[in-house]
Amino acid sequence: MREFKGKVAVVTGGASGVGRALVDRFAREGMKVIAADVEKPALDAAVAEMSAGGAEITGIVTDVRSLESVQALAAATLDTYGAIHILCNNAGVGTNEMADTIWTSSDNDWKWCFQVNVWGVLNGIKAFVPPMLDGGEEGHVINTSSSNGGLYPLPTTPIYATTKAAVTTITEVLNYELQMQGAKIKAGVLYPGPHIVNTGIFSAARNCPADIPYEREPVPPPVLEDMKEMYEQAGMEWAVTEPHEVAEYTLEAIRNDQFWIIPESEHADTAVRARLEGILARRNPSLG
């Protein structure tokens, strides 16, 4: 997709973090943007602020865990603008799981993280791809994964990493399916980075739904300063990526029909290469 002006984009998780940055970047490119989020006060405030300069942005409260809610989002987008050109299945959550092992982790943390991070993507595909295909226009479906899980898993976040691995596979299969149909729609998988992204995902528990109650004493979520201390104690380089940087290279990737939307990173490239070489060599994974 080379031209964006006048096109229609939908971004889930659009009230904050990478989602908000995508909404803002698309709007500044002249697109009509639907920002969807489960958190109404934050969504209303974000849309008001971003629209102040004249951008055409509409906020729609959406729970991506529910297919009916996402279908209503798609219907509202078509009723308002008559087309959908870009869908960003971006809504995601992280749990306070860093002290857990798989066998001590909370069942409800698994349920919630899968419902948002995996089913949220599936529901977006189910609700939006059919009308996008019917529209017959060029389009893109961008699913937000993470290098953690999507490319290689970190042992300290088993739930989050597992869900993001699923997002990568779902997007690869979607890409093949669209090609097999000769569709004008392209799929892409986004890996925000190359460093820790300055978002509120560590405090996502504020939106934990009532139907999946917290099963343990709440633990204060880590903040960037906590993460910095952990990195420095481990002798690792500390750096932060801002959401607007992610939005910028995502736009360029869409412009270039790029599937793997990932910035250059010596650390990530080394980790991916080591994992692939280990698989080809049938070598057991190790922490070393």
C-alpha cells in the first residue's frame, strides 16, 4: 500500500502505548481511524487529545475477547466509512508472572492472557477479513506479537511468551491463506522494539475482567525503573523504545508490503540465529 490518505484504519488497544501511537501516525498520514479499546475513560481522553488538531479519529469501546464485540466494531466501521483498509490487532496484556514457573502459574492468568492476546487476534481476523475481502481493495492485517515468544521465548514470562508465539504462527498461516486466495490483502506481524517499549502493558492488570478474578494477592507491576535495575544487575545494556518509533517503522513496513515488521537489533538477530542453528543442529536448548 503506497497511498494512505483517505483510507480507513482500525486499531485495537488504541487508547495507549503502541496502539495509540499507531492511531496518531495513521491519522497524521490523512487516514480515517477507528481507535478501539476496552478502557472507556482512557479511550475518550486519547481520542479527544489526538483529534484536537483536526484528525478524523473515532473511539469505539471494544472487548476483543468477545467475537460479538469485535463484529460490532467491524459493522460500525463499515457503517461509518464503508470500507476497511488496515486492521491492527494490537490489543494485548501482560501478567505479573515473573516470579512464577509454568507449574505454579495462575490458571486465570493463562485464561485472560490467551483471551486477549490470542483470541483477540482471532476475533479480529474473523470479524474483519471477510468484509475486507468482499471490498476487493488493497489492505493489510497487522498482528502485534513480541520478540519474547514470537521469535524466542524468555523463561521468566511463560504465559506472555506462549501467547505471542501463537500470534506469530497465526499470522504466518493467515499470510499463506491470503496468498492462496489471490487476495489483495497482506498480513504482517509486528514485533515492537528493538528495546523495552515504554507502554503501560506492565500495569494491564487494571483491566482484568470480573469474570476472570485474580487468584492471588496482587503484586505491584514493574515500572521501567524496575526493569532497568534488573537489566543492569544482569550486566545487560538498557535502552527504551518509544511507541511513536514503533508506529513509524510499522507505517513504512505497510508501505513496503513487509511481513516481518521488526527493527534491526543485534541482540534479537543473534538470539534468533542461535535458536535456528540450534534447531537445525538438533541441539538441546540451554540457558548458556
